Amino acid sequence: MNAHDLIQEIIERKGKVENVFWIACGGSMIDLMPANELLKREATTFTSTVYTAREFCLMAPKSLGEKSLVIACSHSGNTQEVVDGCEMALAAGAEVVALTDCEGSKIDNGKWTTWVYPWGEGVSQAEVPQGIGALIAAELLHQQEGYEALADMYAGLKQMDALLPAAREKVNAELGDRFAELCQQHEFFYILGSGPNFSQTYAMAICSLMEMQWQHCCYIHSGEYFHGPFEATEPGVFYFVQLGSGECRPMEERALAFLNTHTDTVMVLDALEYGVGDVPASVRSYLEPIFFYNMSCELRAARGKVFDHSPEVRRYMGIEQY
């Protein structure tokens, strides 16, 4: 399956799309957020919204209907909230596409289009949800409105594949041990980011650290930092800053400048120091979250080694009834 043919078939069958809904939970929802950001900014003839799946079901948008495209993602394929969201969208007449890693799972049931993707070391970024979502969004833009950066999107994903191995080595060599040490020294800390990268600010907090390391932390939007949260800034408080290379970088630089004079513990992960600046500027902001996700994986692993806490361990998820 590929994004070009998928979108072409949908438009041929259903006509022009009037709205797009991205539905998932947790990390799968996070993977879809940059694609939603792309459409929010670029689309002029249709709208795009991302939902956590349960909220999509409980507060179903009245615009959901035959001209809607619903892109769902469940890595396991068995997230009931996502399956329920797909069922509701299908009943409303929407076109439904479900992404999953698990063939034959609940979501891969033949009722809608299912895109089964590979997962693991060596898999191209264009073949996993962040890349698939970006390509679906770019193809929809191009085929319905025209999108000059389509070729850049495909090229940019290949560049992400090329830069990530060296970036992983660099982040481990330069930040890994220090990050683990700071986690030992600080039971709680803050993570800042903005723009499409904020999806990975959120992800680093709720997935990599809270879920996979049981680390107390909080995510803050760099632009919102000065509208309340900065009042808690003081020496002894640890801040981790995701410094992007796209249009929203000035927000992070402003927050970083304040942090550097009002606290004594700041760690910066600057995408420009890892080769992300070589990705075409037209699409970089939407692909850069791939970089921050992969670096978060390395940093959580570094913490896990020091704390003897495997990222695979859970105490509630999939164990207790909830």
C-alpha cells in the first residue's frame, strides 16, 4: 500500500474530502499529530482535527459524514477506543483508514481499509505511522489542492533515515549519561517544546518517561511558558528543552534565554546540531518530530540502564482492569 494510490482511490470513489479526523490513543495519536499540523496550516478547502479516540466517540463532531476521511492508528490493533471510533465513523458514512502493526487484530477486520506497517530496527521512516501520516496528508493536499512541497516530503523522509544513525550515537555520547544522572538528582522536571515538535514534547513526558520509566515530569509549550509556568522557575529545577530548527524555534530560544538566567539546570537537545537542518525547509517542521522521537528513545534507554528499569516493563497497562 502507498499513500498516493490510497488517496487517489478515495477521491475517485468519494469525491473531494471536506474534513479529516485523525484518531488514536497515546503514542499512536502522537504519531499522527504532525500530519494534522501540516493540514491545519496548508489546507484551504478542507479542515483537519486530531482526537484521542475516546473523546472522538463521546463528543462526535457533527461534521463527520460521507465527505469525511478518518485516519485511525492502533499499534497493537486491539485498542478498543480506536476500534469503536472506526465503527462510529463507518456508520456515519466516512472513509476509514486504519494503521496497525498487527495483521489479524481487532482493527484489521475487513470493514475498512487497513494499512499494516512493519516495525523494528532498520525500518524506513516512510513505512511507520509518523511517515505514513505525513505522506497521506501531503498526498491529500497535492491531489485535492496542489502541494508544491510533495517531492520534498518524500525526499525529507529519506534524509531522516540517513541522519538518524549518527544522531543516535551523538545523543548517547553527549547527553545520555548526563540525562540519566539528572533523573537521579531530580524526581520531577519539565520538558519544553513547540510547533509540530510539541507532539514529541508531550510524547517524551507521557510515553517515554511516565509510561516507560515511571518518571514524574511535565510538558510545557514554549510559547505558553511565559503565560504562567515561568513563575515556578528557580535554581534547582531541571528543564529539558527540545530546540527545533523550524519556524517555531524563536519561541524555544526565548524560553531558553530566560531559563539560562533563572535556573541552574538546563539540558538542550538542539536539532540543528544533529543534521536536521539539511532536511528541506518546506517540510522540516513536520518531519522533525521523527528526530525528537528517536532521541527520546535513546535517552529513556540511558535512564533505564542506570535505574535498572526496562522501557518494556508495565505495572498497570495491559495488566489491571481499567
